[in-house]
Amino acid sequence: MSELQLTSPKESLFNADLRQQIDTWVAKYPVGQSQSAVIPALHLLQDANDGWLSKPLMDALAVYLDMPFISVYEVATFYTMYELEPTGKNKISVCTNISCMLCGSEEIVDHLKMRLGIGFGETTADGQVTLKEVECLGACCGAPMLQLNRDYHEKLTVEKVDSLLDGLS
Ligand code: FES
């Protein structure tokens, strides 16, 4: 899908289905607190825009949720699950925080970089995989771990990583 078309955010923001989904989140909060829905709304927009958030999309969301543009940017740039540029078809987010580091994330990272031929923040030439370094993903008991698209993979070994990469389409 190409980037979502935006003209007049209040009237034609995104599409009816997206508006309905955003409104469902807005309705969970007190009247006048629509900005509380910014995190799930950013997820919805990102999913609907091939996995990334453009500035026009974030600006339109700010208008829709009646909040300053900068407040939307602050959320979108703080959390690593949001992408501000197009990514590969698959996204691998590797945790290198303390528990994962102590349990061998360095070896996992080295192997991923070697197999993919890219570094952190890069996408393979065929557009299949984007590799990211992220902070703790809350799965420390399964360290070392990574997130492949939406799924967590824990207690990683080089062999498990190979199996994951071989299974990518
Ligand atoms: S430190 Fe890696 S998931 Fe918590």
C-alpha cells in the first residue's frame, strides 16, 4: 500500500475503518483526553502504512487527537516499536540490554550481522530484513531474545537464529 492520503484531517483522516478503530481507543478515556489514545493510534497508522510513520501521518493524528504535533513526535521517537522510515518486509529487533547481554546477545548479534550482511539500522539489499538494536523488551527471563515482526523468540542460540532466518519469506 502506498502512503495513506491525507487532505483535511478532521474530515478525511486516513479512512473510515482506521477512524473507527482510533475512535474506539479514544472512547476508552474520559472526554477531553483523546491524546491518551496516541500509542495505539500510532500502531494502527503504522500497520496501515506498510509499517512506518510519515510526518504527514503523525501531523494528521495530532490534529485528530487534538494534541500538539511535537507531543506525537515525542512518543513516536521515544519507543523503538515505531518506525519513522520504511523498513524491510521483516523486522528483527534484538535486545542488547543487561540480561540479554549477560546471556550472550553479543554472539547473537554478531551472527545476525554476519548472516544478513548488514548492521543495526540497516535493511538487506533485497528488502527482506531490517535489523534493529533495542532496549529491554520485557522478556529477560528468556534472554537472550529478539522480536521478529510481532513474535518474541527467546533463549536464543546461533542455531535458533539460523532456523528463524531460513524460515523467512
Ligand atoms: S534485557 Fe533483554 S528482554 Fe530484558
